[in-house]
Amino acid sequence: MSTERITGAEAVIKCLLEEGADLIYGYPGGAIMPIYDELYKYQDKLQHVLTRHEQGATHSAQGFARATGKVGVAMATSGPGATNLITGIADAQIDSTPMVCITGQVARHLLGSDAFQETDIVGISTPVTKWNYQITSADEIPEVMAKAFYIARSGRPGPVLIDITKNAQMEELDFSYEKCKGVRSYKPVPKIEPAKVQAAADVINAAKKPMIVFGQGIILGEAEAELKAFIEKADIPSAWTIMGLSALETKHPLNVGMVGMHGNYGPNLLTNECDVLIALGMRFDDRVTGNLATYAKQAKVVHFEIDPAEIDKNVKTDVAVLGNVKDTLAQILPLINKNDHAVWREEFKKKDAIEFDKVIKEDLHPTKEGMTMAEVLEQINVASNDDAVIVSDVGQHQMFACRYAKFSQTKSNITSGGLGTMGFALPAAIGAKMGVPNREVVAIIGDGGYQMTIQELGTIFQTKVPVKIVVLNNEFLGMVRQWQQLFFDKRYASTEMINPDFITIAKGYHIPANRVTKREDLAGAVQEMMDSKEAYFLEVCIEKENNVFPMIPTGASVSDMRLS
Amino acid sequence: MEERKFTISVYSENHLGLLNRISGIFLKRHINIESLTVSESEIEDVSRFIIVVRTSEEYVKKIVGQIEKQVEVIKAYFHTNDETIYRESALFKIASDLLFDERQIQNIIKESNAEIVTVARDFFVLSKSGRRSEIQGLYDKLKPFGIMQFVRSGRISVSKEAMNISELLKY
């Protein structure tokens, strides 16, 4: 293989290009300046987006990764630059998002000397990375970078952090690049056991009342077509976790909605009535299961999963089918009997009718004067023809977005599911829009989370990325306020927000902005936003004390879902 | 769920930071590590961790799953005491005059199968390996005479079942 003599900094850029990472997010600083100097030289080949905070860089990289399925890349300097990445890294870890973070580090001879902007970022990031490594010599760069991308994207994806000392960036090396094909201690995809696939098929074929809960594994494994073929042949009502949303189009007749704390009434209650529960690429998060002691105890549980550590972690499994769900679903399909569960499907419809009557009707067609979050989502559905990428933040608006946004294609719901990171949506929407520029990307954000990363309006202004930003303003940290109302006798401790003039702020960044305070203006305002060819900010003033229902209170059973 | 002592055995790459990553798995779950030993294994460049914890079987299974998931871990196992051969080692530093003045100490040393590693003018050093109870027994017998320093290693163990690590490394 031919080699060339280049600096470590240039080698980093070449590695990124070799891995197809031609769009990265970051923020410069002392210890990473040699790499930024090379970014300047390579700017026609590799676009670097200057975010306004390193946390924004990670969330943008995550948004990019979630919308495209590619590895997102974020870059920061040592010390505070590196520590500011941690929230995004932790978010990517728990939501299995492929991301490579590159941090500068003080020169090798200064390590451990408490040098300026020195921090032990490898130590700090260890619990929240899939893998991390400190490069202290330039000749390590090609192999380590190749390994970083391989580990980030293979198996169950996750974040990888590579810390590069300044001397390694400045030294020269003989550069050649070879993509990583494997790591001997790491088996990203377990071998499929045909006997398990058969055992799963036997259980599923014998089921009278089967139910599926699918998660992000379907999206990460690109198994959407396999999922559809499987559920249609076996005729199984299919619910999704928040991370699985959009893997199956909303209007599919077997799509029965969301499980979990603020999910739909039917799939939650019927989790405790089904005879076989089939979990596909999901991990039985506590927000999904409620009280484990009363979760699906009557059902046989079949778990399709790529990560062996998830089997029996929270819910005991009767049959575990390890492997990439795309492959295991393809293998089980011929073993599955064509079936008709019409009577069982009716049960979901009956529960849907109850939920519509008690919750959805008032959410979508309120009799009260104040606007609801659901109405806004419904207008976005109309204006986008159910085909926008919806990037939500964390809180009430997130639950409304997941409950009411409609989807026609996969990788369209981007939200911080596991970590629940407020401030995620605005920067994530930037990454998503840059990743899928031909799609409409709408960020749905509460007034609280918006102000956690509001500085990224600067990134939007500078890059002209045409994201649509909707702030649902109820002048409260609404989800916490809802809990205070329900469980803390309405003691609204530190949840009321006295907000600035968001329109003036958007205008300060030269972003067209509009505020809606009356229902009759809503449809027109949403349409105007969607018609805009550039970035647009829309604030909708929402009824202050609206709640998200249905709800499974913490620690309660999925059977005890409250409708009010 | 009944708590018992388990020996977790980890084969891994010998990489900087892995100890931190593995100990973090216990920290995150609020599990106290009773002892931890890291050394080379029978395979070149492969490290072996022996970690002793007291927990339930259900929990140790989950911990081993989380350990095995780490990129640089080749394989992790857990065993009960009955499934392993295990030892600990201890060193006792004792004033030399006791060796000559207290005849009883010589008998204790003889009976304990301990080895005298060195004898200096002021002190001598005893080495004893065996099960925890045997080391503790020797400690209890020597304590009344005065022990200048005492240190005990973590558990080292080998399993009765075969561990086909070399097989796993072929890919």
C-alpha cells in the first residue's frame, strides 16, 4: 500500500473523508487548532459547521445520524470543550446513536500536569461511550480512527470518543488507510441460532392474541420492510416505543400506537391481555413497562435483539432470538403461518374508541379557548402531508409530538428518548436538515428546552439551514408542572417560566418569526412556516395548564393507565 | 433473591482504561467489589481479571452481560466457589525478636504451612497462601504477638470447566 508523509492533523481529516464523513460539527480551541488548520485547507471537501456550544455539536451530529443512518461526527477542544460534549455523548449512548467525537488534548508531555484546559476526558467519558481511546502519537491515527467508525456503526451502534494529544496532531506519520473489518474481542452481531428462530415461530404460530412492540432496532437495522412483511403475514397488532416511531407508517392498519407512560390506551392495556408478546429491537425501558411485577405476566415473551445483555435484563424472556432483526425477521418469515387475528384486532379498536372519547377528541378539537399542543401537531401533519421529519425536545410537547405527529417514512422521528435531554431538539434539527436536505424538518420544542440551546439560532443564521422551529409556549416546564399538579398537590416549585420575547430573539438572528395566540390564526401560520424556503420560527401560545393523558404513573402497572 | 459470593472471570485485551470501564459497571449498579486481581493470562497479550462480588445469581448474570458487551472484553464468566479452585496470598511483617523470644510463634509458623520469605535484623516476613479462612486463622494466632504490617491479595482462581479463549480469538 502506498503511503504519504503528512501530519497527524491532516491524517485525521483524511480518515474522516475515507469514512465518508464530509459534514461535521464542532468548535475550535487551543488543543485542537492543528486539526482546524487542516479543516481550513480541506474546506472544499469537508464541511465543518461551527455550532455555538459543543453540546450543540453533539446533538447536531446525533440529528444527522438519526436522519441518515450514517455516523455523526462532533469535534471539540480539550478541557471545557470536551466536557461540554458529555451530555450529547450520554444521549447517544442510551439511544444507540452512531457518533464519533474527536477531542483535542494537551501535549503528551503535559498529561497529568494540570495543564491549561487539561481534563481527563477519556476517564470522564468512559461510562457513556461504547468505546474511547487516547491517541498520543501520530502513527496511531489511521488505525484508531478506522476502529472508531467501525465500532460506532456496527452491531448496536453508539458513541465513540477519540482524544488526540496536540503533539500527535503536529507530528508526521507515513499515512495509509485501511477500513476496519473487525476487532478480535468484539462480536457486534451474534450468530443466529436457527433453533431459536424455529422456537419463536412455534410460539407465534400458536398465539391467539399476539402483540408486537418494536423499537429503534427496526430503524437501526433497516428492517422496516421485514417488519411489515412479518406483521402482515401473521396479522399481528404492532405497537412501538418512542424510539421505534416512524419505522411503520402511521396509517398502516396494524399500527396500534405507542406503548409506555404516555402511549396509547389500547397497546398499554392489552400488553396485559395478549398471550404472546413479541419484542423487536427494543429494551423494555421502565417508561415502557411501568411496574415490572405486573408487566405482561400472562404472556409468553419472544425477544428479537442484537445485544445479548438486553435479554432478561428487565423482562424475562421465553424465547430469545439473537441477531440483527433484519436477518432474524427474514429467517422467521417463511416459518410463520399466514393468520387472521380479526377478533383480537377489534380489542385495540375498542380501546382506541375509549381513548378518542376521553382524551383525543378534546386534544384535537378543544372546547376550551386555549390552544392545545395536539392541535398544532395536527396542523403540521396537514401542512406537511404527514411527511415531515419531526425533531422533538423533552417534555409534554414531546409526548404530544409522538402521539399526534403522523409519519409516512422511516427515520422521521428524532427525539431524546432514553436520556430525556432538554435542549436536544434545536441542534438535532440542524443536523437532521443537513443530513436530509430534501425533507421538511420541523423542530417541536417547549419554552423550557428551547432556552437550553437557544444559542444554536446563531448556527442556523450562519449556515442558512432551513429548519422550521415551533416553540409550544405554555410558560411552564409543563411536564414537571403536570407531575406537581397530580402528585405534589399543585406546589409548582420552580416550574413557572417568565420568558423573553422569543420573536425579538429570532429576529435578532435574522430568522423570520411569527407568534400565534388565537386558534383561527393557527392553520395559516403553520402553512406560512411550511411554505417558507428558509429557516422559520413559530411560537404558539398554548393553554398554560394542559396535561398529557393517558398516563401510567411511575411505578404503576400498564393496566392502570389513567385517562384523566 | 439469595446473595452469594461469585467469582467473575474476564478475559480481555490489555488496554489502558479497560479497568476503569469494568469497575464503572459495578459502580453504576452500586455493587461493592470484594476483591479484584488483574494479571496476564495463559494467552499472550490477553489479560485476566478475577473479580469477587457478593450478589444474587440473577444480578451477576446481568453484570457479566454488561462486561462482555465491552468492545475490548473477549469473554466473561461467573462461577460459584464450588466451580473454581481459588487462593489468596498474604504477607505478615513481624518483629524479629519475637521469632527468637516466643517459642510459640515458631510452632504457629510450622503448623500453618507459611513460608518465611526473609529474615532481617529487625523483622521477618511470612508469606501464606490459601483460602481466606486459613489466612484469617494465621492472622488471629499472630495478632496477640503484634503484627507490624499485614497485607492480603485479592482472590486468584481458575475454573474447573474449560475456557476456550483461543477459539474465540480466531475470526
